[in-house]
Amino acid sequence: MTTEYLGVKQVAERLGISTAAASTYRLPPPDVAIGRTRGWLPETIDEWNAKRPGRGVGGGRPRKNRQ
């Protein structure tokens, strides 16, 4: 039985984002590493993604006070 891991490109495709954007995310620790190449099991990424905060969390940039 062969275990297949996702690289950053496949993680980006799974999340529906660009590879450049995936490279800036704080991804979970990899399930495997070969040299500098990281790999994640699909279920690791799915679980991590399900626990991420939703869009707009953190409040964004403060608004100017309009008086």
C-alpha cells in the first residue's frame, strides 16, 4: 500500500488558493519531510482547514472615527 502526501501545490489546489498564497499560510507541521520538501496527508490538511478561523476574524484595519 502506498501513502500519498500533498505538497504545497496540491495543498493550494485542495484549498482553492494560489500556490503563492499557500506558501504564506501557517500550515500544520508536515506529516513527512524529505530534505526541504514537506508533505501532508489529505486528512491533516482537511482537519487543519476546518479549524481555521473564518473570513474577517481579527477585525481588520481599524476604522477612522467620524464625528
